[in-house]
Amino acid sequence: MGKMLTNEEIGERLREFRKRRGLTQEQLSEKIGVTFQQIQQYENGSSRLNSDRLQQISMALEIPVGSLFDDSDERALTEDEMKLVKGFRSLNSNEVRAFILSSIAKK
């Protein structure tokens, strides 16, 4: 189990995920029904996120809630990376999947 994160650390992760999704503070605030100033407060750690708001943010950013607390180096996928993953998952042919994987595998 990882260490407990501070509000500031959680806010930094929120900012990173928001930016990776290409959203401004204003755009995220509109998606979850708060002011952009509130998003600023979440991101700088001066305001705590409650469980309802955490769920709203995770849905708006399309990330698991736990991503904001996970102390591993993994971060959310970019929009293009998400498209690739969704496209790969939608493939019905194992042969096509194998071909794609062999085409991008490191040599």
C-alpha cells in the first residue's frame, strides 16, 4: 500500500490529468458544475475533494478515481492513446491484433 497523499499532491495529479485531456480549468468546471476558481483550489490543494466531487471529476476526465491516489508512475492516457486502445479492443480478429502488436513491438 502506498503512502497517504497530501491535498497538494492530489491536486497536482488532477492538474496533470486535466491537461492530458486537453481541458482548461473552465472546461472542467463546466463539466462538473463548479466554478473554475474551485478547480484552481482543488489543483493547488487549498480545497479538499469530497467523494462526490472525486467521482464527478473521474467521470469527466475518464479516469478511475484511484488514479488520483495511485503513487505509481503510471498516468492517464492521452486522448490519442485512448483512441488507439479503444480501437485495438474493438478488433474482432486475433490475427489482426497479432499483426498490429508485431508491427509495433520493439526490436
